Amino acid sequence: MANLDEELKNMDEGLRRLKIEYLVFFNGNRKKPPEDLRLRLERLAKQLSERAGMTSAQRFRYNTLLTRYYTYRSLWRRILQEREKGRDPQSEKVSLSVNPSEDAARSRERFRISITDPEEEEEKIKSLHKALVRYKKETSEETPIPYAQFLKYITAQTQNIRNKHGCDSVAYVIAMEESAIRFMATAENP
């Protein structure tokens, strides 16, 4: 059993090292992705999956590590595909410091609307929902929530943000960020 715990510890350490190696690769300090380390980690994961006699705690730890690995692997593949297409996801990030970055953020905005009172401005909420549905279809993401549920959500969000920040209206923005739709709500000062 101590041997199995040691192998799980090695898998955790290998996953941490692999993540660091991919970060080094994506930052341009390594010419090739760390395939050798990735393959070793996959072999270890396969060996552990075939092991009998794992306790429930060990099985939980193994499944957690495996899920984390699959999540990272999916992210790494997506970044590599974007680079192959000629787009670098890291270079598209928006910094939130000075005015030029605000201009960059605005250029990615697809739709923006201000809502003061959701009960009085249902037409604005309908247009926001239609825009969200349209952009989700363009990026082939999952379909958004039905309109009735969306209306409840916007009403609650608007009220919460107005109460928390003491503002008159809330700006809802649909923007493109790293080839994904981002839906944001921010307080607008009077």
C-alpha cells in the first residue's frame, strides 16, 4: 500500500512538472512541447488504473489527478491548435491598466447595453438575450438559458449590482475573448 501511495505521489509530482514544462514551452523558452514527460505520465496513469486493491481514498486521489491531467491536456491541445492556425492565445489577452488596453477591450466588445430597471426595460433584455443566442451560435458553444430564466437572472443581477455599488444602471457586455464568448455585468456610475 505504501508503494501505491508513493506512485500516486509520483503522479502528482509528474503532473506538476509537466504543467511547468508546458508553461516554459508556451512562453517560448523551449522549442518542442514536453512529449516525453507527458507520455511517461500517461504510462504511469495507465499502470495505476490497472492496479487492484486501491482503497477508496487512493482511488479518489487517483481520479482527481487524472481529471486534472485531462483538463490540462485539453487546454494544451487547444493552445497548440490556435498556434497552428497562426493565432497565439497568450498574445490576445487584454490587460486592464491604461487607456490603450481599454481601447483593446472595447474593440472586442460585440454588444453593450445599459439597464436601469429590468421591469421597465424588457425590450433591452430581449435584445441582450437575442444577441447572446446569436453569438453562441457563431462560436458553436452550448445554447444559453431560456428567455424566462434569463429575465429572472438579469433582474436579480441588476438589483444585486445596483445595491452593492450604489449605481443607477448596470452595463451588460458580450465580448469575444480568446475565441470564446464572455458575458459581463458592471456597475455604471451616474
